[in-house]
Amino acid sequence: MSEEFKLEIVNPEKSFLSKEDVTEVLVPAYEGDMGILKDHISIISFLKPGILKVFSKSGEDKYYVEDGIIEFKDNTLSILTSSIFSLDKIDRSYVSQSLSDTEKLLSKEDLDDQSRFLISQKIDVLKSISSN
Amino acid sequence: MASLDDLKKRILSVKSTQKITKAMKMVAAAKLKRAQENAEKGRPYSEKMNNIILNLSNGISDKENAPKLLAGTGNDKVHLCVVLTSDRGLCGGFNSNIIKKAKAYFSKITSEGKNLKIITVGSKGYDQLKRQYNDKIVNKISFKESKNINFFDAEKVSKIIIESFQKNEFDVCTIFYNKFKNVITQIPQAQQIIPLKSSETGNDNAKDNYEFEPEEDEILGNLLPKNISTQIFKAMLENSASEQGSRMSAMDNATRNAGEMVDKLTIQYNRSRQAAITKELIEIISGAESL
């Protein structure tokens, strides 16, 4: 029995990635990281900034996502995101720029808990990327 | 009758106009191809988004407490119209068609005694609307600097809309743009984005049982603003494809017309040159005869 399912990552501009032979996807869902295997129950959730890991026969790919929505249905995982970068090709200067921008955001006073949480998440992830 | 010199100058000037329109047509054709590709590439995202929203809104049991972006404010007094046009002219009826559609809607709204607010995106729309509706225009946005249509621009527009919605500045929001059908046909569209019309979210057959994490309304609250950006982005993509298509056919027509004009002027030029020669000959002959 095959353990593979389909993964589609789409940007507003284009289809970012489409893979048929994915065995597991680890997504940074809003309420904690979530591993998705074949025959997962249909689910809709959204993402917080984090690392998205895709496992397939050909190996493991890592992506950095800032936000997005995921939908799993009929063994197809769709990820809709406006900002996703492959971790191998990510631009160092973009990371540091985005890190300093986000830190500035955090220093603002009028943040609600939710956005404060998202922003600090983003900072943590960006820091871990730049330290690698 | 124009002199030979004048005719010559006119032929030259029409020819150089023709060169320009021909070049513009080529450029528009190349850009059209890209714009069309972009519009096609962007489709999966907006379709998926629509499906998810549909599923979510079906899953919401408590319609009363649904997010306002979905359900509306309950009022129907202030209408916000977002008119998407191009930044450049010379594209046939492209901008005028949108404006015409928008103006028909405006007059319908005002005749029903409702308030009207306008946001123009693209400088041409502002130019055409400012005379008649200057006091209604609350904001004008132009993306002249950005070369390509990108999602950030769409997000900027939707941010403005959502912020003003949260301040209760309007009840209904409609966007106007041209839908690209083919090179010669673009259909001006009016699409209501706030509150979301259930008929535009698709068919009800796509209903599925989903797990939601976090709760439906929380996801929906997060998703609806994104959907607005997506819808605007889609409209911008369609618009840019339409603009290039419209420009291409307009420039094609202009090139053809210029060709016809050159032919006509050339005939006129040749005739009057011949007439001048004949006249001169007659003068010489009659001069010789009189001797």
C-alpha cells in the first residue's frame, strides 16, 4: 500500500510546488506543529510563521512560511500562502531585513495578544534561520 | 487644395504615427501573453480560497454572530465602490467601459438615496471620475511605480478597505474591473466583496465535513481579509490582461487606419503632382503656339 499523497503549494501569483509522492508534511499550524500523513481527516487550519517540512521519497525539503491556510481533503494537501521561501535558497539579506522589521513591530505598544504572539513566533523562526 | 509640400509632410507624419502604433501593438501583444499567463497562474489560489471559505461559511451554525465581513453590517446605506483602471491611456475603450459601468451603478445608488464613496485604483479612472464625482472620491491609489502586478499592491488596497470597514465607514463594497474574455472582448464587471455574496462563493455541492483548528469563526476571521486581497488581486490580474488585450486591438485598428490614410494621401499627392505637370505642359504648349 502506498503511503503517498499529493501536496500543492500555491502562491497568489503562481503554483509554487506540486508533488505527488509526499509521505509526510510537517506544518507550523496556528495551534502547534502538525504532522500530516496519508488518510488524515479533512481539516482546515491556518499557519503561523515557521518551518514547513516536506518528506518524500526523494528526501526532505524545508521551507520558511510566514502565513497561509492549509486544507487537507481526499489525500490532497493544499497550502495557500503569500510568502514562502525554500530554506536552501533563502536570501540572507531578506532574513535579516525582515528580522529587524519585525522586531520594530514588536516594540509598538498597541498590539493585541494574537498579533504579539505571531510576531514573536516570526522573530524566533527568523533568528533560528539566520543562526544556521 | 493642399500644396504638394503639405501633402508630403502629412504623409510622413501619418507614417511615423503608424510606426508608433505598430510598435505599441507589438509591445502590447508581448505583454498580453505574460499577463494572460499570470492570470491563469493566479487562478488556483483564488479558487481554492473560495472553496475553503464556502466550506467554512457552511459550517458556521450561528449566522448571527458570523464575522461582519461575511454577513455585512446589517445596513445598506453607504456604498463603497472600488474602481480599478489602468495607469496608461491609448487602450481603446478599456477605461471608459469600466467607468461607464461604474457610473451606471453610481447613479442607481444615489437615486436610491444611499451614500456613495469611491476609491479609484489607477490614475485613468481618477481622471475620468474627478469632474463629476470629486466630492465622493475618498481615496486614490496608483501603482505607476510597480512594473508588474504583485500581491503586495493588492494587499495595500484591501488593507485600506478593511480598515475603513472596521471604522464603520461603509456597509457594502463593490469592485469594478474588466474581466478578460479574449483579445477583442473584455467584460466590465461589478463584484460585491463585502458582504460576501453567497451566490459568488460557488455551488453548495462542495460541502464537506472538516475538522477545524482553531474554531470556524476564528479561521474565518483570519481568512476573510485574505480573501479580499485575493479577490482584488484577481481583479487586478484580469484587468491587466484586459488592458493589454484592449490596447493591442486598439493599436491594431490604429495601424490599419493609418495605412488607409497613407494610401489615400498618396493618391491625392500623385494626382496633384500630375495636375501640376499637366498644367505646366499646357502653359508651355500654349506659350509656344502663341508665338
